[in-house]
Amino acid sequence: MPPREHHRIFRSNWLRAAVLGANDGIVSTASLITGVAAAQATHGAILTSGLAGLVAGALSMAAGEYVSVRSQADTEAADLRLEQRSLKRNSSEELAELIDIYVGRGLTRDLATQVARQLTSHDALDAHARDELGISVHNRARPVQAAVASAASFAGGAALPLLVATLAPMPQLIGVGHWR
């Protein structure tokens, strides 16, 4: 038996949130630390502002990502409810729609009819969700997962400039005053 394939496309939703979060964490925290250091603040004030930026940014990214992906999940759920009602009221029209989708993908009308009937008898909503709406178990919106990925990656990204501020002699890096 051949080994099972492990495609990475199913990770794309949370991976996108993680990449954006890390990038925002690096850029915004480095900018904040640079601005505070340029004002000739104490080393403690620089680190405190960087840490505050990390926490505030991670929370902001998590909240923003949650709301965004939650609205996507709500839209998916509404479309699934609409499709479920349509399947109950107009099952023959929905079957014809599924057959047309499969014909459009290259099946003969006879084979498309067989496939549509068999999938409909197995799980009509799943067949329509996947093939008509483009919603599958693997790509459903997951707001909590996206929020956690975004917050964690923001914090990870923000930790880099914070680490530099902690370890590096800041006045020599950016050419401002002396530590107080």
C-alpha cells in the first residue's frame, strides 16, 4: 500500500495568519523600540515599551484575526443553511445543478448523473458544500486557530527586536545618547 500523502494546502489558512503576524511583530516592535530609543529613553523604558508593544500587538492581532475569520465562518454557516433548505425544497433542481457542475468539469452527462446521484444519496449537503460552494472539512474557517496562530507568531516576531534591544548596545546601533 502506498504511503499516505500529506498535502500542505490544508495549512494555508493558519499559515497565512502566522506569516502576517510574525512580519507585523518584527516591524511594529522594531519601529516602536527605535522610536523610544531615539527619544533617548532609559534602557528600562525601551524594554518596557517593547514588551508592551509585544503584548498589545499580539492581543490586537488575535482579536482582528478572530473577528475576520469568524465572519468567514459565519458566512460559510449561512451558506450551508441556505443550501440545506434548498436541498429540502428543490432536491431535483439541486441534483441537476450538481450534474451540471460535474459535466462542466469534464464528465459525460451519464457519468455525471451517476456520480451526483451517488454522492447525493451518501451526503447531499457535503457534496453541494464541496462542489458547489467550495467548502470542505479541510478548508473550513477556524477563528480560534487563526487567532492563536496570529498572536503567537506576532509575539515570536516581536521577540526578535526585543531580544536585540535587551542584548545589543542600543546607542551604538542607532547613534543616540547614553543610557541613563
